[in-house]
Amino acid sequence: MSITHSRRVRLKVMQRITLVVLVLIASGLAACNRATGASAPTIAATAAPIQTADGGAVTAADPATLPVAPTDTLPPPSPSLPTDAPSPSAAPSPTVMPDPTDAADLSLNYTDVTLYPVPLIYAGDKVTFQLLPHVPESINIGDVTAIIAVNGVQVAGGPLDRRNWNGQAEGVYEWAWDTTGLSGEYRIEVVLDPGDAIQAGDEDPLNNTVAITALVTVPTGQAARDAAAVWETTETNCCFIHVVSNTAAARDLQALAPVLEKAVQQAADRLTIQPSQKLHVYFIDRVVGQGGFAGTDMVVSYVDRRYAGGGLYELLVHESAHILDQQFAPQRISFLAEGLAVWVSGGHYKAEDLKQRSATLLTLEQYVPLAQLINDFYPVQHEIGYLEAAGLVTYLIDRGGWNTFKSFYTEVSTDDGPTLADAVDVNLQRYYGATLAQIENEWHGSLASTTVDPAVVEDLRTTIRYYNIARRYQELYDPTAHYLSAWLPHPTQVREFGNPADLTRRPETEMNVTLELMLTAADVALRAGDFARANVILDSVGHILDNGGTIIDPMATSYLNIVRAAAEYDYELHMVELQGNTARAMATQAPNIRLTSLVMELRGTSWVILSH
Ligand SMILES: [Zn+2]
């Protein structure tokens, strides 16, 4: 997807979100100090720009294969400056909105700025700024500096960090604004190239500045309890397990620890290597991407409403593999690393016959030529790319044994050829005596003779559809969870310098809960092999996403009304099994995090709770 296109999508979605934000802010004003910033476009953290395939940077897309970037670009806030200095003269002209859809030169729009934690900033949060400006190809990212000021006082500055593989420039300024003791609206001003050092490619320096308004809220009730959450660490045989207090993972820690132990052991056994040290594992109360990422440490989603699918055990093995394989193959490339991690797990989201499932890619005509996939791995549809990589790894291990594969895997690096496919090709010749094209041919021959169970075809087709729809849901309703736009900070640094909310807070509107429950129900049906039911639920979710959140069909209406009926008693639902006029649900009732089962029934047009 081109940047221009993705920006346009983002902008369109932004218009909707901005409206929501304005409403939120309007309703919040009564309780807050009125601040300046009158004509500036208003954006709270809720208004995270939607980035369709342009925010991933080097840590995108289950960036397990990549070391987590250090945060050395973050200048410390200037403590000597007053925090309440007004900036009447420094104000740009926010009434003229630069439009990066049209701007070809270096430019920044308010949709390019995200404040974390999302979706709300509570007093006491240390705010991170993520910038995704438009930087022409001709300009070196490192030459572009940005400064960020709050009410006229600079809190962060320095060069952008990187250009991701889609060409999108990104700068992240972590934990730069301490909101302790603050409340109300604050004017955030971001200026690119403040000294106007860049001339070529920055023909219009006026579109380098944006000013937005951020709302800092004093949390009350459950929000205050969530904001006061702290990290809790437990040491086990394999790992240091970090959880945030009063989350699902904290509640289930006793059960989780042995599952993790077993997962790490499986990764160690299949990779024939013992961990050189205990792993740091963070269970976070929020979905990010497909559920986890790993660099030197592992971050895994553990939430009650698992809208990105189940398969926790496979996920833990997968991320463990990404950490352990670096002990013998620190230079490994993404395509092989993801393929190996799926092979080590014995399946992507569950136990899967990888040979049969890869053969299914051919049946569904979803196969991507290997050279193309190897060279540009992460942008390829996630389930297809990972499965195909795992299929090839499985084939190579079956063909030449583990030791040959391990040597090959360790040897392939970006330095071995002009492209990654060339690097794989040259090492296949060395270790397998065949070129990439020959291996691909042989492998196809083997797949062609594999009998494919029709249920596997339906399973894969529905799985791909499920995750495509779940990602569309993320783009529209939980954008900073989307693997391409998520800020994925190093968890140890979050623990030391950031807020637990960086990895836990998330949008929880009625629409979020309803759509997440439906996605969860689709995943349950898919896992039970009820593909027809899974697809009916996905049809319904797809219609809602296509129609700007309008809920029309009876099934979706039932889910929404169930969510509302439960909310009247302060229940947050995590799973709903809908059968005609009855529903069985799992719920929590804050501040209690214990899961409770509810039985609900449709009476007339309202759902009522029969037992709880
Ligand atoms: Zn991975």
C-alpha cells in the first residue's frame, strides 16, 4: 500500500475519530480547567491516527526477529523550565491546516501525532509522543529534527528515529511530558526542522508545524485504581514474570507460570539449546498486534477478551523461540526466524499440520513466490507469510535434518547477497546443494502430492479472514494495537521510566466491547471447527466496520444489547456464547477482577441477567 493511499485512509478515519474526540472533550470540560488553544485542532490521545501499513518501523509486525531499538533519541525534559509558561507569540497559525495528502515536501499534520498512553491521559502519566510525518525519500531521516513543546515549553526534541520498510518516517519521544499534578487542556506544538536547516525537499516550511490540544484528566473510581497499578515480578525456574497489579495475568499467575515453563522448555528442546539466562516475560492486559512480540524480552497479551484469537501456549513457544535462537543465530533474517518460530510451536495459532496447511496455500491460490516473500516479509498478509515460511522450514528440516538446517539458519544474514532472497539462495546451495528456485520446485512437488483435508482448507480460509477483519477492527477502533502502527517500547524501560498504562490502557467503549466479543466468538467457533458459524459472525463484524459502526443485523444487535444489559450492573463482558434467546457470558465487575459467569435471556426486546 502506498503511503499516499494509507494517509488518505488515515485522514478519512481521523475525521470520524476527531468528532468523537470533540464530543468527549466537550463532555469533559465541565470537570476540567479550561485552557487556551482555542482555534487549534483538538486531539486527545483517543485520536490516535490510523496508520494503515505505515507505522511499523523496525520493530513492526511481531518484530521478534529484531532487537528492540534503544531509546537514545530521547532528550530528557528540561526540568529547569517552568511548566506553565504561556506562549502567545509562539503560536503557529492552526487555522490553516497543512494537508499532507497534498504536500509533497517535508510536512506534518495533526493526524501524524499520537500521544501515549491511549486513549486518555490521566494526571501522573508520563506522555510519549509518536510522530509519523511525511519525509520525502530524498531527505535523510537522521537529518530531520523535531521539537515538541507543551504550552510553549519544550519537553522533547531530537532527530527522527527511522524509516520503516513502507517508507514511513517515524520519531518516538518516550516519556517526555510528566503530567503529575496537571489537569485540563494543554497546547502541544510540534515543529519539524525548527532551524530550517533543510531546504531541498522542504519547499514549504510553513507546513512543518502543528498545534493540537491534549486533555489531561484526573482519574476517579476505577480509572484511578487502574492508574495506580504497579508492576509485580515473580521469579520461576525459567523466567522473571512481570505483570501489572489487578490484571487478568496477575489473577491467573499461578496457572500461567507452569504453562510458560512448559513453553520455554519446548522451545529449548526443539532448538536443542538451553537458555543462557532466565527470560523476562511481560504479560500485558491489552492486545497488541497478533498477541506478542519479543526482542531481548518477551511481551505477551493476556487479556480476558481475546479478540486477536487464542493459542496462548503456541504464542509463548513462538516468542521463546525468538529469544533462544538468538543465542546461536544472532544475525538471522525475519523470514526464516518467523518460519522457525512457527515450526518450533508446531503451528501458528494452534497445533497444525504445517505440511498440509502449506499445501492448502496452493489450493487457495494464496501462495507467494518465495523470493518475493523473503525480500519483503512483513508487508505480506500475516497468516500467509508466516505459514509459508514455516512450511519451507518444515520442508528443509525434513529434507536434511535439524543440524544442517541449524547451520544454514545461523549462516544466512543480510550480508550474504544483494537481496535477502540472494542470501538465502547462496546458503541453500552451500548447505543443500540446490538453488532457491530448485528448492522451491522440489517443495512444490512434495506439496502437490500431499492430500489436503477439506476441513483444513476451510480452517485456513477462515483463519485468514478472521485476522484480516480483526486487523481492520484495530485500524478503526483500536489503532495503536495494530501491528503496523503500534509503538512497541522496550518493556524493561517501560517498567523503569514509563507507565504500566503504556502497555495496558486501551479503548473500551461499548463498540469496542461489542466488536471484540463478536471477534472472540468467531475465534471460538473457528477453533471448534464450526466454520459456518465463524463466518456468519465475521460477516456481521465486517458489515459493521464497512458501515461506520452502524449495527443493523439481529445478531450484532443482540451482542450490543447484551453488552448494555450487563453494563447496567457494572459488568464488563469478556466472552459471550449466544444461542438464540439465551446467552452465557463471562464477566468481571470492577474493582473485582474475578471472572463470573452470567446467564442472560432475551425477554421481549431486552436482555436480562437470570443468574449472576
Ligand atoms: Zn514471531
